[in-house]
Amino acid sequence: KDGWAPLCQFLETDNCPHSPFPNTNTSLVMKVQTMSSFLVPLALLLFVLFTSFAFGFKRLTGFRFLQWFENKWLKLLGRTK
């Protein structure tokens, strides 16, 4: 049931192509499409979450996260900045 012939019979057309029927859905293509349909929204979600955290942290503390972490780390080591 593969190829142009069954399709042309179903559509009741006499103008059937003689070239091979295109077969583009290989297992590799399906794997790539599945992974990209999962990874792209996940990356977008993580970007939004981390950006929101960064802006919220800056607004609440007055420091960027790395500045705050450096100050805490230096205090823990006994070296004040």
C-alpha cells in the first residue's frame, strides 16, 4: 500500500507521477523532532524563570546574585571586601 499508485486510485486520477514516493519521516527525523519539541519550550521556560529570579533578587537585595554570593563567601572566609 505504499507509493503513488494507491493514492492515485483513491483520488481517482489518471495523472500519476512515475517518480519515487517521498519518504521523509525516518526514525532519525522523528527523534530530532521529538527532542526539539521538548527542549525548545524547556529552554524558554528556564530562561523566563532564571530571568525573573535575577530581577527579583536584584530588586529585593540591591545586589546581583554573584555580587551577593561573593560578599557572603568573603565573610565566610573572614575576608571582608
